Amino acid sequence: MREIRTLIVDDSSVMRKIVERSLRQAGLDSLVVFEAGSGTDGLDVLRAEAVDLIVSDINMPSMDGLEFLRQIRAQNLAPGVPVVMITTESSEEHVKQAILSGAQGYIRKPFTAEQVKERVLPLVNAA
Amino acid sequence: MLLNGVRTAALARSQRAGKDETECVMTVSLRESVQLVSDPRNLDASVEEVFQLMLGVDCKRECSPPVHEAESVTAVVGFGGVLSGACVFRSGARAALRVAALMTGMEFNGIDDTVMDAIGEIGNMLAGAWKGKVPNLAANCGLSVPAVISGRDYNLHVQAPEFQLHHVYRFEDASFEVTIICDGLQ
């Protein structure tokens, strides 16, 4: 099974652990996880490491998830790497903004491991 | 002061999402759906959903007051946009430690940064789930990042909100309170 190098961006360390656990429960056993507590830190990770998947919160202090996404695209970091947003924001408008900013997937908190599997695995397999 | 701070942050988030205050006033009125916004069943459903999905436990509303503990943890998540106010989660130390343990799979002996982080996330998810029950709120109300307070024998005072929901819930043998404070509705 190939290694899936994954960047998880969330200001909550607890949520980063929950996301990692959910990804493993979804079948991504061979995860190599990089954690970042903000969009700014996430960009630093992407400048230093190649990743296969990015999972990011939206509501974060200093640089939120949407700006993080825009910066990834503007700086051409991680081209072609799927990005999944995991957030409490659930309206169509928020989903639209995330997609327009470059996200390929969107998961609303609270979530189940099954939802993570349904929305993340196809992206990883297609990449 | 605290609530003003989280409200300002939530409003800023709403504005960054492309909705300025004027636009919200012009295009959306929650006043027409105030009964839906203040429906207590929305809060109960949100709490049950968050606890079932994220902690794997059943959680039910109860009528008796929460067990008082000197040490408690409070998470405040501000609302900004068409509704201004806050979602407040408050529990004694015992329930907070249990919530953190269920979320992380770790055991905790006292309230530390991880426990406060977990309680902040619970507050965030409750606020998000609650506003998601009302379409106008889901689209036009922003959330602040959580502010978490821990300590002994403190009170949170709110001046005459427009409406307030205050419920007590129980899971396993622990209880906690959730309060939705609305001090402005457009």
C-alpha cells in the first residue's frame, strides 16, 4: 500500500488528532501526517514537504482555511494535490466558496468516519 | 466585554466570507423566522448530534439543574451577521475531562490545554450545528473561534438578551449546560 503524505491544518490539536484517526479508520493506514495549527504554518509545511492530501479547517485565527487555499493556488504549492475542507460551516455559500477557492471535498463537523471515507478515498485514489 | 470580543470576531468572519453587514440587512430578515430560530428542539437535536457523532455517546436533555462543581470550563463561540450573540458551553471539571477523554481516547487528570481545546471544539461544533438548523442562519451568520475559560466559582453575566435558550444535558453520569444567547436579530 502506498504511503499517503497528508497535511492536516486545524487550530485545534484535538481536531487534528480526530481527523487523523478518522482517516486511518477510513482505510488510509499508511498515513504520514504533517500537522499545522494555522494556514500560515500549513504554507510553511507545503514549502518543505511534498504531500498527497491536504485536509483543512476553515475557521482559524490569523489565516483562515479559505485564504490558506487561495495562497496554495497563488503560490503554486502542491499542484494537483486534493484539498478537503472540514468545518462547522455548512451552508451552500460556504461550500461554493471553498470549491471556488480550490477545494475538491467538503465535510461538515460533526462527522463520521464513514463520511470521511466516502469523500476522501475517491480523491486519494484518483490522485 | 468577552461577548463583545467574540461577536466582533464572528462578524469579521462573516464579512470575510463576502457578506458585509449592510448586505445582510438588505437581503435577509430573520425576524420573520424568529420562532424557528428560538425553537428549543434545534438546540437539543444539535447537542445529541454532536455528542453521538464525535463522542459516540447518547446525550439527553434533563430538567434538573446541573451538578455544581467549584471548578468548571466554559467555551464561548460568538455569532455575527444576521444574528449576534453567542453559544456558551459550560461544564464542571468532571464532565469536561470525560468529554476530552471521549474525543481523544486519552485520560486526563486535570484541566489542561488539551481539555480546553476539546471543550472549545465542542462549543464550535454545537454553535455550527445549531445555526445549521436554520437556513438563513447557516448562510448569513459567522462563527468566532472559541474562547475558553476555566477556573473556580465564576459567573458569566449577559445583559438582557433578545432571547436566550438555556438547557442542561446529561451523558453517562455527567452533565453540562448549553446556552444560546441572542442579543440582536436582523
